[in-house]
Amino acid sequence: MKSQKFYRVNEKIRFSPVVLVDDKGENLGSISLFKAKEIAKNKNLDLVEVSPNSRPPVCKIMDFGKFKYDQKVKEKKQKQLSKQSQLKEIRLSSRIEHHDLETKLKKVFDFLDSGHKVQIKLEFKKRENNHKEIGQNLLNKFLSNIPEEKAKTVKSPFLEGRFLSCLIEPIK
């Protein structure tokens, strides 16, 4: 949801007199609305009501199109800075080969570098359910390949149905 603020511009401003701030940031004091619009028109700029709740309202002379563009850029930058981490999942099998395990490990490092939490799930199929110690050893071996300075284990390996799961998160 966008937190967009609506501004009254030029002819939509209703109250007179207004406190006028010019395009250089100087306070020109309380001026009639008609005179403020005239000053803005002479400078080929817009009169924008920036503080409508104060009495008299505060208006500023500015290029409104440029102002709106700058606000969008600020909003976009703020959104990028507040990026939330996601929960990524890596699935393993107890029959996974060494090279495939290395590939999955590289993917885990990519996720951790991006700041995401990673859930590692090892799935047991059919008769593998009878030999869960093999999966436990594999998951412990996989976790030992992740350096302690890169990530910490939030949830140690636990059994949930036919999955052996654990959760790791990056160290900031």
C-alpha cells in the first residue's frame, strides 16, 4: 500500500492568507492567496500547499512535477532499504551424490549472502524411513560445511513427518 500524500496545487488552494515560502527556501511571511499565486506564476512555478492543517496554511513555490518525481524516487529507495528477508528452502535426499551436495551448498551460500533465511529439508522416501540415521548423518555433514561466521543454526535438525528439517540464518 502506498503512503501517497495529496497536495493542493495552484487553483485548488482554498484559504487566504497563506504563509509563503519561495523556491529558495526563504519565508516571505503572510501574504494573500491571490498575490502568492501571482508570484508563483511570474516565476513559472507552482504554488503548493505543504502544511494545510496550520492556520494560516503554509504554501511553497516549487516545480510540482519535479517534486512528485523526487518523492517517488525517495519512496522507491526506502522500499529497497527495508527489504525483508524471505525463507528459502533447499531440498535434499538421502541418496544425493557428492557433486549435487556441493551445488546445493553453493545455492545456500547465495541465499545467505542475499540475507535470506534458509530451511534445509531432507526427504525420506519409502524404505529410507527405516534408516533415518543415514539422513541425520548427511544433514550434519551438510551443516558442517557451512562456516560459523557465515550463518547460525536457528533450529537444529528435527524430524517432522517424513522430513528432517533445520533452519539457518545469516549472521549480519
